[in-house]
Amino acid sequence: MQDFKPDFLTAFGMIALSAFTVSWVMWILGRQYWRQGMSHAVLSTAVCGVAYTIFALQAKLGIIELQVIAKTLISVAIASFTIALQRFRESHEWVRDTALMWLPIAASFALAVIYLPEDLTGFNRMQTVVTVLQTFSTLHVLYRLRSNSPGAGWKLVTAAILIQLLSIVPLVFVKDRPSPAVGAAMPLDALLAMWGLCLVLFLKLVISSIGFLIMLRDRQAALERHKALLDPLTQLPNRAALVRDMTSAIGASASSQRPMAVLLMDIDHFKRFNDQHGHLAGDQVIQTVARILKQQSRAKDIVSRYGGEEFVLVLPDTLPHEAEIAALRLCTAIRHTSIVLPSGIELHVTVSVGIHSSIPLPGQGWQPLVAAADEAMYAAKRGGRDRISISSTSLSPSAAFAAA
Ligand code: GH3
Ligand code: MG
Ligand code: MG
């Protein structure tokens, strides 16, 4: 133990080395998130690396100006990480980001002019105040992000920033903190405390970087999950999403003993439409119908593209005759909507709808309900199209009356 002499050169050198390593790892692992904040996060850790290299140099050479530069760079690193979080929020405000970056730099230089070279303690203390304020601004951005990134990543970043805050706030109140310039003369306790602080800053760097990577990765995964459940042509939920949402709607309906209506809608003579006007015009029709369905349904209804030119709607808490009224409204809206093709031709389409409304059994699968609506839809086709048919297995009027 007696041979052990902690020194600033080793402590700062180690942090600098790890900061460069972390920024390299972040660049390798996070390149695909470059525009979503990773560029500024990598810049932040790299600038930290440069700052601690300068601290290490200063510990060796004892030039006070180097300390000013290093501390300014730490401010740049904090500002850069805050901007990274703003990019994650998809917030690009040029004036705010410029202020975030340049205000602390200007403050550092102003403090240097006011306090140095006579009052190094005063400079250090005020510089720490600047850093604390910057850290609060980072926490504020993180707080605003809490609802769109509820994962472990956000918690890690917040924990890292809080650790940093807790470790630097006491420095504002320390009267004679160890300074590299007088490092050699410091008692062992003070030097060890400084080493402890360096270790905390190292942990902060690693934890916040990992946390930010996790935030980006989780958001990307959520986006891909969302995309996998969305039909690209209409932006409506696809069949997989329908099955997922319908299963929970069945559970809710079974437990509340409230009826649930399933509507299967098919565009009439669509093959003929495609043959006469081309597939692109057909796509336009599918998009138009999807838009009408979405516009005319309630927030709690499920509107999905089941496949081809078929749509399935699930209306919770809806009796057969109520579903019929809703279907009539939809059919009328579709029939009266003009579809103007790029060639200028104006067309109209009609749809046939099958309805099934019942109180499902607990744990019942979705297939029998859609099959019943499908059967009713074919009855509507057989009946001459452009009409609505209710499945024979739907709630009878007397049962519907009792359920109402
Ligand atoms: P019916 O009135 O009996 O429903 O006649 P239909 O012509 O609509 O019959 P059917 O349902 O068999 O035809 C569906 C057609 O829809 C066949 C297919 O070429 C076309 N289709 C399916 N998906 C798409 C799509 O994404 N875009 C376009 N343009 N056409 C599609
Ligand atoms: Mg069809
Ligand atoms: Mg059809």
C-alpha cells in the first residue's frame, strides 16, 4: 500500500482511453442510428476522451490554460449528449442547439477571464456550477422523453446522469479540491477521492452510452413490430394485427357479456375493375375504401385489411341491428364517393357486407366469427351485391333485446 501512489496522470489517462474506446464501440454498434442522435453521442464521448487527455497532459505539465480548455471540452461533451437526446426526440431546433453548445463555452471563457490566474478555486467552483446547470438541462430533455422510450435504456441514461449530478454537486462546496497542478502535494485521501470521482465519471460514460444505444435499438424494434402489423398499401392493420386485436376484443366481450359485431366487406366485381382500368387504379380503389372505413369508424372499432379487396371490421359492444346501421352508412359513403383516376375518368364502386354479431364464449377463437360473417357476405353477393346480409347465427332479436 505504501508503494501505491495514485496520480492524476494515470486516472485521467485511463478515463481518456476508455472514452475513446466507448466512442469507437458506439460508432460500430450504432452506425444505423447516426441521424437519430448517435452522431452527437459519439461526438460527446470522443470529446470527453480529448478533454481527459488534456487533463492528463495538464497533470504532467501543470499549465493552467490546459485545464480551462479541458473543462470547456467537458461542457461541449455534455451539450453534445443533450443534442443527441433532442435528435432522438426528432427535435431539430437550430437556435436552441447552437445555444446549448455555445453558451457553456462562452461561460467557460468568461470565467477564465474573471478568475484566472489568481483564483483557480473560484474558477473551478463556477465551472462546476455551469456543468451542474448543463446536467439539469440534459435531465429535462430526458424527462420529456420518458413517455416515448419506456425501456431499460431510458432508465440507464437517467441513472447515469443522476450519478454524474450527485458526484459533481459536492464539488461546488469543496473549498480546496485537489487540483492536478498541486497533485503531487495532495494527501493520499484527497487523491483517492479524486480517483473515486474519476471512476464515477467513467461509469457514467459507459452507462449513459449503453443506455442510449438500448433506447435507439428498442425504438427501432418497436417500429419494426409496428410495421409488421401494418398493411403497406392502406396503412390499416393487417391480418396478423387483426388476429391479435380481435382475440383481446373477444376476451373483453366474453367477460362483459356484451355483443360484438364482425363485418366482412368485399368490393364488388373488383376483378373486372382491375381488368378494365389496370391494377394501379385497383390499388387506388382499395386505398379509397380503406380511408372511408377509417374515417367513418369509432376509435374503439378495429378496421383491418383482411386480404385482397376484403376488409374486416370488429365493432365492440354492437348488436346486430346496430351493426347493420353502421354497415349501411359505410356502404352509402363508399357508393357515393367518386374515384378519379389519373386519366381523369371518374368511377364509383360498391361493396357487399356480411355481418355476424354475438356474445362470444370465453377463449373462443376468431375464425368461427369471421367464417360466419364470410358466409353472410356470400349471401349478399348471391342476393345481387351492393347490399348487407346478417348471419343466421347472430343474436336473435329477442336475445339482442335482452342484451341491450
Ligand atoms: P365479387 O363481386 O364476387 O367479389 O367479384 P370480384 O371480381 O371482386 O371477385 P374476387 O373477390 O374473386 O376478386 C378479387 C380480385 O382482387 C382478384 C385480384 O386480382 C384483385 N386483387 C387482390 N388484391 C389486390 C390488390 O392489392 N390490388 C389490386 N389492384 N387488385 C387486387
Ligand atoms: Mg374477394
Ligand atoms: Mg370482390
